[in-house]
Amino acid sequence: MASTSPRRAVETALPDVEEMRALAAEGMERGALTYDEIVEALQDSDATKEQIEDFYAHLVEVGVEVLDADGEVVARGGAAA
């Protein structure tokens, strides 16, 4: 019988950028991060555009919601926004 688990066949790996690891941990603990928190933390990092895109994908895959300044969900963790 087929599994009903919502697991994806391929998960996006968290880029090896210290600021991203810290943000991901905080987001997983809180369940959400604001777009402003992410931008502020990554503005001085050496992350590439591709790494930032992978980071957002990783957040969604591990269930972290990304919120705008008004607290509205921009990207819903665990499901397509």
C-alpha cells in the first residue's frame, strides 16, 4: 500500500552559510521568520542568489513560514504558498 506521508522525494539542502543555519534554527524553533529578519541577517553575508533561493525553499520544506512586515504569510512552511 502507498504511503500517505507528505514527504518529498528530494529535499533542498540548507546552504552552508552560517547566517542561514542560525536563521533556519530560529525559524524551526519559532515556526516562522519575517522577511525583514531574513534580509537583515543575510545582507552582509556572502550568500549567492542561488543559495538564498535554496534557503527559502529549505524553510518551506521544514515547515517554517515566511511573514511580511504585517505578519501575513508570504511562504507557508510544509506546503506551497
